[in-house]
Amino acid sequence: MTSSTHAKKLPPAMILCGGMGTRLRDVTELLPKPLVPIGEFPIVWHIMKCYAAFGIKRFILCLGYKREEFIDYFLNYRSRVNDVTVSLGGEQSLEIHGEAGNEDWQVTLANTGLETKTGGRIRKAAKYLNAEDHDFFLTYGDGVADLNMRKLFDFHLSHGKMLSCSAVQPAARFGELALQGNRVLRFEEKPAHAQGYINGGFMVAKKSMIEKYISATEDQFFESQPIDKIVKDGEMQAYRHEGFWQCMDNPREYQLLNELWRQGQAPWTKYWSLGNTK
């Protein structure tokens, strides 16, 4: 790693928050999935804290389903996490008691459409990238990881391709068989990780990727046509993350993440206490 890449300021993070989260329907009927809480804070807050630990303070949230809930949450953020005194007589005033919620974040709440697909959301929100944002972080609002964002970004700069993804090995949900033909060579009851890698959703993209690969006329899932073309062009590289990663895709995973938080054993907080991590 060169000193120039190490010192480079990290770009903003765009978070896809517009979906309906149908597989977590019992909870998301009341809240959009990224606002479903882990402990007292929504999962999108946990994701933003993972970025903020590395000095990433600008966020673009691509909203759709129940966008008004995000607006309410962030407009009233400090009053949600502190005690407050409301004076109702005369000129109404609000006094906030405490310093919680003083994150120096800039959060853009972008209305990208109720039923827009992920590719369309990225393209619509791209207008909030600054001229100097040649790259940007891109992720989903439903997963956490103890990922070193600085190392991910340096990896992205090192290969110069359009897109970098984080390759993770999710925890296996079932016993795993190693087979040779029909013969079972090994059985492992719920191994720590499945054999194959998947896209963990924490990505870095060049801004020029949007114009080149995401259609301006066709509403697309980013995960289908655009990524297919990027891969065929040899413009996607994978950063292997061997640490903790977990999505919140169903009630079981919701309970798992909340239990880890309740026990004070949340691995995704690994870098939080370091502040502006180098």
C-alpha cells in the first residue's frame, strides 16, 4: 500500500434502503427493513457506524418503501436518543438533554421511487455524488460486518477496475456433506462457514460505472444485467473478507443479531471505538 492511497480521503457511502423486505414481513409491516432495530438502534445506523469508524461521514440513502419513516427518524434523531423537554406555551421550544446522537454525519435522504429496482435507485441517487467523488461505497441496508473499509477501498484503488465487492463465506445453515460421486466423504454439522463465497454486499464502485453500465432508460436490478456486463468485461474484483458478516434476511437472523448485541458480543462493532481509523 502506498502512502498516497493510504492518505486518500474516503468517499461517501450509498446505501440501498428502498426495498420492502418481504422475507422479514412480520417486522417490516411496521418499519422498512433498514429501520428494523438491533437493540435500540436500526440496522442502518449500525451499518453507518461501521463506515463512520473510518472517517466516512457522508451517506446517501436510496429510499422507496416507507421513506417517510427514514425522514422522521433522521430529522428527529437527537431527540430520539436523549431526554427532551418540550415547552408548549407561547413559542414552542425543545431542549435536548445530553450529548448522545452527536454524530457528525451528513445524511442525504434520496427519494428513488417506491418500486424502482436497485440499478435505477443507484442512478437516481448519483446526482448527490460530488464532482470529486470519483468512487463511492455501495451497500445494502440489511447486513453488518467487521470489515476494514480502508483496506477495502485501498484494494479497489489498487486494481483500477469499475467495481469491487466483498467476498464472504456465510455461516452454514445446515449440515454440510462432502461427496465423491454418491459416497459421503465427510459430514460436518453446521460448519462455521459454507464452502463457497458470496457477495457480502459491501462494495466500492467508480462513479463512471453508473453511466457505462446502468441503463438510463430501462429500470434494472443492479445485481442482474449491470453486474453481468461488468463481470463479462473483467471489471469486477473480489476482496476476500474472512471475518464476521451477517445479513438480516429473516426472523431467525433478526433474533441472532439482537442476541449478539444484547450480550455485548456484536463483532461488527470491532472498529467503532477507534474513531477515524487509519
